[in-house]
Amino acid sequence: MQLTVQGAAREVTGSCHVVQVHGKTILLDCGMFQGRRSEVQRKNLTLPVPIEQIDAVVLSHAHIDHSGRLPLLARNGYKKAIHATAATADLCEPMLMDSAHIQEKDAEFLAKHKREFMEPLYGIRDAQRTAELMVAHEYGERFEVAPGIFVRFSEAGHILGSASITVEFTEGTQTRRLVFSGDIGRSGLPIIRDPQPPEGADWVLMESTYGNRDHGTVEDARTKLAQVVRETAARGGRLLVPAFAVGRTQELVYDLHQLAEAGEIPRLPIYIDSPLATKATAVFERNADVFDQSERFVRSHNGTSLFQFPLLRYTPEAEDSKKLSQSTGPMVIISASGMCESGRIVHHLHQGASNPRNTILIVGFQAEHTLGRRIVERREVIKTFGEEVPLKAQVAVLNGYSAHADRTELAAWLKGVRATSPRLKDVFLVHGEPEAQEAFAEQLRPSGYRVQMPVLGEKIGLG
């Protein structure tokens, strides 16, 4: 077996890993790179391998940094299966359509303003073709993706439908298994089930986003969220929350509902200003069978809808979104994209970042060179739509809302894998910035792991 890391190598975005075994080529994810536009455009246009060599694609989950280049494969002639869990397949259709729409609109904007024109990676029809290639599987189902190569999905606990991937094949008389963690979630989050470490790994390809830090507890995050809402409302300001349309938005809605019902925050209007988040929430409602079944969670909603209550308002149409800028009084606006690189949140930041009464609440990882990262760094001036905007709004960061496991949770997940994997020694860290990876590698090595941090394009022989 040969493994080639073609994305998320010493960085967080662009997840894509090429597995070659028995003369067949399998892609694990084909995600979009995010960051400086000029740099990521070149990387995004580069196919991981020639299309005719790809025998199957296996997708860990629907986030764009894992799925976002799948339509590029379709655009270039890929017509074989894309394997995913049922919820991931359900989520990918609106997410990839939205991605195509944003790219087309960005190209129009750049052309209109006579700036450097960048051809969209793909269009709406390519996203539609991609959805047609999706093949849905249940967690725990063992299925063949190419002759003699089998795959199984395990709950990753990151977002709805997220999975760790086990690739299994026979070498001589031995069964060998490569486990790709996908993005590992946190235990104890509402809605999403806890991660389940796969069994019997010979090698582990593992994310390391927060390999150098621990989060606060989920309960602490909820307490701090309530405090931020109260303080912003007291100033008469808006709480602007850049949030991934899938996962983070739904968790925030759940907690804000619980806090309002308990009287811990004022009963402010809560706007979901994202067409994609609106569609994704509908997908959540259709896939309630894979929600967390813990007694606490089930009791908290008691069979009622999680995503429909009087304070919550959806603004699917552009005109509804524009009206928000004319509204007065405190409110909460949750809008995509999560790293502030596109979507309606950019408009809200353009209008609201200069107002000291407002708060920008960051609830997820912000990759290097993104607008979200510059906000976390509290730059004096940020740039939106090519214009400089003074950053005078308050900035609050709640890493407790991250859907990524922290270093303690990552180590616990790997320990769970090792408990059923006596041959496991080799761990390859991906999906993490160098500082996080190096710290996590140092944490793991005393336990006997051989830890490597592949660079982009590195080929690794597994035998």
C-alpha cells in the first residue's frame, strides 16, 4: 500500500489523501484549500491524481475543506462512486451547490470591478453531477469500493454524518487496515453523537487541528455564551457570529434556545442569515435518527423540534438579509461562512465591525490568512469587499464550541483505537498547522508511537 498526502499537509484545509493498493487508487476526501486567494486558487486547481486513475472516492464528511473539490473531479470527467454516510450525502448537495454559487458570484464581482479575474473551479451543473455520484452507507457497514478493498464508516462525532474511515485489504494471509480519522469531534456535545474509535488499525492517518491546546468544557462554553449575549444586549449592540452552516449553527441555536428558556439571556431575536444553514437545518431534521440519544439530550427537547421556536427567524432570501441592516435594537445574527471568507457574514462585518457596541463571536478554528483569523488576532483594520474597515467591535473567542477534539480528546481517541490494535505503531498527522502538529507528536512519542508529519505530495510506503 502507498499513501500520498495531497492536502491538509502541515495546514488545516484541503483534506485529500491518495491510497494505492492492489493496483487501485482510492481518494479519501477531496477538499478545498482556504486562505490567500492567489495561493489557494493554484492548489485548488491541481488534481490530486489524473481522473482516469481514480477508482473510488470515500468522503469523511460534508465540510467544504473535505468535500469542496469533488465537483472539480466531476467537471474533469470523474463518473465513478463517491461513498459517504447517508447524512453526509444529504448535506453535500446543498453545500456544494452553495459553493458553486459563491464562486460564480465572486467571479462576477471581480469582473465587474475590473479586478483580477479568477475562473470558478466549477459551476452549479458540476455540483449537481457530484450529488448524482453519491452512494450512501450506514455506520458499521462493510462495503467494497474496488476489488479486494473494503471500507467501513465509524462515528467521528464532528458534524452530522461525519465518519472515520477504515480501509481494509488482504496482504498475503494478513488483513491490514488503514484508519483515517477524518475530523474527530468532542464528547458531550448536543445533537451529535460521541466519537467511536475504529478497531484493528495497522496505521492511523489522524487530524491534529488542536494538537497543542485544550478547550474549556462544553458547560463553560455555554456559560460564556450567555455572558457575551447579556453584555452585548446591555450595550444595545448586535452579536455577529460567523459559523459553519453545518454543525456549529445548529449547536448554537440549540444552546441559545435552552438559555432563553432558562432566563439566562434576554429574549432577543436570533437570525439564521444563511440560505445554506437554512437548508442544512432541514437536513438535520430529516436525519434525527443519528442524533445523540443520551438521556440528557433527549429530555432537553422532549420530542419537540430543535430548530423552530418563536425567537428564531430564518432569512433565506437576499431581501430578508438586507432588511437586517435597517433593523434596530439588540439581536443575534448567525451567518456563514465560518472563517469569514465568503457569504453574508462578510456583509455584516462590513457594516458592523466598526461599531464598538457590537460583538463578533468566534466559535471555531480560523485558518491562517483568513479574515476570521485576522479578527481573532484583533487587527486594528480588516478588509471587506476591498475596503478597509476599523475593527472596533468587541471580539470574543469561545473555543469550547469547536467541533474539533482538543489534544486530550485526540489522545483519548487514539488510545481507544490502540486498545484493539496491537500492531499499531505508525501515526501520520494531517489537518493541523506545524506548531499544533509538533506539540502533539511530542505528546504521543513517549507512548511508543512512530509519528510523522507528511508534507504536501509526500509518498509513504505502508507494508
